[in-house]
Amino acid sequence: KYNGRDVRALPYRERYEILRAAVYQLGSEYIVLPRRVSENKEKFFNDILAEGGEGVILKDLNSPYEEGVRSPNWAKVKREKNWNVICTGFTKGNNAFESMFGALKFSMYVKGKLKEVGQCSGLQLKVRQEVNANRKKYLGQVFEVRGQELTESGRVRHPRFKGWRLDVDPKTVTLED
């Protein structure tokens, strides 16, 4: 609410202007408005990443605020990278996948030794069924994941399965890449 008025139904563009006026009235150096750009969004995104930010939120300027809803009017865009990794195991499946594996465990070579760096699911059902029926065939094979970054402990943050890379020699899959 602003001055007793519920402003959530107003377009983001108008809510931003109300917020700007309120912050100006307060005169505080500790409140910083979100940065807005309407042109050269890719440069803006890259600048945010260069400053150490993890990403940006894109908002439809004409959208209302939708409390408690994942709205298609807002999109979170984060830094992501692809990695080739080696399938080194499977987690136990549960619920819909009780009779199959749950996730693929994956590793990379670090200083000549295989180190587990994550696990992921997200395989299409056909792919999951094929891998489940032929687990031994896929152990030691390379696949690609897409994730946000490496954590301090060297694990891939939020990895998602992208596909098998049977053209890649597992010995070339190193964390130093």
C-alpha cells in the first residue's frame, strides 16, 4: 500500500514511479532502486555478471504484481554454463521413478583423480528408460549438463541433463576445462 492505496494491480511501470517518489521523499542513501533498462539488455546482463551479480529479473512493464504466483510476466535470467561430465553412478528412485534410478551421479577428473561434482535428473522418460535398462553401458560415459556455476566445494550448482556426449573421451573431462 502507498498512502492507503493498494497499488498491486497497477502496472509495474506505475508502481516503479510510485516507489521512486517514495524513496526520494525519504532521502535515504541506504535505499537503492532497482536498475531499469529498456535497450541493450544483453550488455546490461553482462555488466551485472561482471560486477559479480548472479543474474537479472526481466519484467513486463505493463504487468500487475501477482502475490504468491510464479508469473510469466517476470523471468529470472542467470549465468549458466555447460560442462561435460562422466556418469559415475545412480541414486535410488522414488515416487514415479521407484522402479528406476532417481538421478545420475557425475564426476570430472581433478588432478588426475575422478571427483564427484554433482547429480542431476531431468532426463526425458524415453532416455531414462533406456539408461535404466542399460545402466552398465552408460557408467563411465560422458554427458553434458547445464548449470549456474561451481560451488566453493567444486560441485555444479543446479545442474540439468542436456544429453549424452558419446563423441567425447572420458579421459578429457577435467574440472580445469
